Amino acid sequence: MTRTFPDGFLWGAATAAHQIEGNNLNNDWWKLEHDAARYGVQFSGDACDSYHRFDEDMKLLADAGLDAYRFSLEWSRIEPSPGKFSLAVLAHYRRMIDTALGLGLTPVVTLHHFTHPLWFGELGGWLGPDAPDLFCRYVEQACSVLDGVEWVCTINEPNVLALNHGALRRVAAGEPYPFDALPDPDFGEPLIAAHRAAAPMVRSVTRARVGWTVANQALVAAPGAEAKHAAVQHQWEDMYLDAARDDDFVGVQSYTSQTVDEHGIVAHPEHPDNTLMGWAYRADALGIAVRHTHEVLGDVPIVITENGIATADDERRIAYTGEALGHLGDAVDDGIDVRGYLHWSLLDNFEWGRWEPTFGLIEVDRTTFERRPKPSLAWLGSVARANALE
Ligand code: BGC
């Protein structure tokens, strides 16, 4: 059976600055990698050296037949100290956008992907009194290089950010790391305020469609746990989806699915099929996530801004992605407005403290920085060229 996707559907891959650029010395993740090294947290170091090799990365993507590239701008490079902006770094990101456009790739630009300048943390981070304003001051400068960009994501996965920062706050207060934490609304609220302030700003000075991206956990209620499921789903993702109601699109990011019972989210059961993240192999999660997003947001267009699998076996990556695209196609056939699919990730990259979980369509030799495309890159490229899945 051949399944065709809508005309103009975007096909691409996604990355994030800190995970691929290397040497982002001035952000909170770099600091955390050093502070937590004794717990086994690994260093991003040179990462994939994409700060210098972005053109090679984009060329591999375009040559394979894909037509979109989602990447992020690094706030800590653009604004190395409060209110002081680097024109050279802004010019660097402008070159990235021009390179993408020159290769026929639609750039999908994320303004914030998990990292913060160190000075932002010193001012209280997202709990600081001026956090949304500080973010907007940066966004205003970032907008100066966004001419010709049609898709902008303000903040990546604010819910995961609220989860991580909430957990770190509890650790700083002397509690053990809360592995079962939910996103902390104390962090969620200023993130929502920042998005709501930044989105109209970006819209007013660019021609971009503006949205943000939400981590969708495809939560499913165990029998009898419907009320708990609704409460957990609200705290996990719906409050962040609600904030996208007036947006031009919403980014859906999906990897796996979990059950909610009367105690909360059930940990992924041990299974030989679990991915290198320890997550259940659930290619059907993408369909659940898209349908749930549509239920909450009605007609707001959807872009799949991340979906993929951490595996050392590239055939499994192709199998997972093919299945996920089948579920996505079912949702599209049911009338849900989906505009594109951006695979996570273009490169094997720094998976936030770990190098082992490899999500890439391209392997990177971390000594020579040589790029070695995997068969999944050509496979996804052929799906993109046909705009159809066999
Ligand atoms: C993030 C990525 C991350 C991926 C896999 C998403 O939460 O946006 O930065 O690498 O999932 O864990």
C-alpha cells in the first residue's frame, strides 16, 4: 500500500545547538556537566563540532532528498553577558539560515532549546522576577537574523524544562533526585508567560509562523484511573498545549507512550525491545500524541518537530520510523492538519549528559568529526522525495 502525504509537507530532521555545536562554555548545561561529572554525567565537549561544520550537515540532509532542517540558536552565545549581544554570533546564525535556504532546505528555527546563559541562572533563572522580559530582550535581537524564515519555535519542550528545573530545585534543597517528578508549574508559568510575550513579537517583525514544541508522552489511562490520568496529563502537557491556542502551529514531539494508573505514570516495564533510553518501543505513540494534541487544540496546524529512536541498530530506526509514519498517515487521513515531519535527530549527538543513546540518521566520529550517513538517512530521503510511504 502507498500512503501519500499532503502537498508541501515538510520532510526533515532536527538538532539542538548544545547537542551538536560544541564548546558552549557559557551555559548552564556546560556547568552542570562539570558539576555532576562525579555522578557519571558526561561532557558535551566539542560535541559534533557543528558550529564549524553546519554546512556539511545541511548538505548531507539536502542531498539525501529532505527539504527541511530544524536547528536552534544558542542564547548564551548570542548574549554572552546581560544586554550585550554578539554581532558575530548573530551573523553566524544568519549564515546558517542562508546556507539552508541556498540548499533548498526550509529552516525551522528554535530560539530556545534547554540551555540558558550562566548569567540568566544567576539572576534567578525562570523563577527570577524578570525572566520573561529577559527572554524577550534576547528574542528581539535573534529576530534581526530571521528574515526569510517561515517557521519559528520559541521554546522547546517547556514541559520537560519545567520538569528538569523543578527536579534540580528539589535536589538543591537536599532531596534525592526525584525520578518520578512531573513538570513543576512554578517553572511552567513563567515559561508560558515568556512564550506568550515572545510569539507576537516574532510575528510582528518576521513573516514566520510562530509556535512552540511540547513533549507529548502519549499517556494512556489504566482501567479505573481516568481521573488520575486527566490530572497527570494536564500537568504533563495540556497546560503547555493550552498556551498554544493562538499560535500558528504547535510542534508535537513524541518518542514513546506510558500508562497512568491510580498512583501516577507507570515506569517503562523492562523489555528486550526497550530503546537505549530505556523507553518502551512504541511507534504508535506518534499517532496517540497527534490525536491528543488535535483534541486539545482543534484546528491549530501541527508539525512533528521531533520523533525518533535511540538505537545502535539502524534497521530498527527504519522500522520504528516507518511504523510511526504509518500512524501519522492515519491521523492525516482522518483529517488532522499536519504540515511536516522532522526526525530526531540528524546526527548522533550529545544526549544531555550521555553519548550512548544514538538517535542520528548520521554517525559522527568524535575524534575526526567525520560524518557517516546511515542507511536510514537515504531511506527517509526517499520517503521525502516520493512524499509517500510504501
Ligand atoms: C529533546 C531533545 C532530546 C530528545 C531525546 C527531546 O526531549 O528536545 O533535545 O535529545 O528529546 O531525548
